[in-house]
Amino acid sequence: MVLVTGAMIELGWLLHDHPELDEARMTDEVASDVLVALGMGRTEAERLCQLPLPAGLGLE
């Protein structure tokens, strides 16, 4: 839980301090790194993060 929470907080600060960064790309990279840290293989984590988000999440 600490790993996931820390990664999301740091991502927020990074995007806040560097508004020129691509939010979607950075979010995918951090999500992939977190999945790998939790035990998923790098290839599968990167593949999963490239999929479109499912409809109905309120992010549209």
C-alpha cells in the first residue's frame, strides 16, 4: 500500500512541478513501474498500461 500511495503522490508532485510533461505518458510509466514492483513482468505491465481505459470510469 505504501508503494502504490507513494508512487501516486510523487506522480502528482512531478506533474504539478512540470506541467510540460505528458500526463498520460507519465501516468502509464509510473503505473507500469508499480505493477513491476508488485511482481508483474515488465512486458505484461507495459502491455496492460497501453490498453484503453474501460468506459464508465467517469474519466471521459
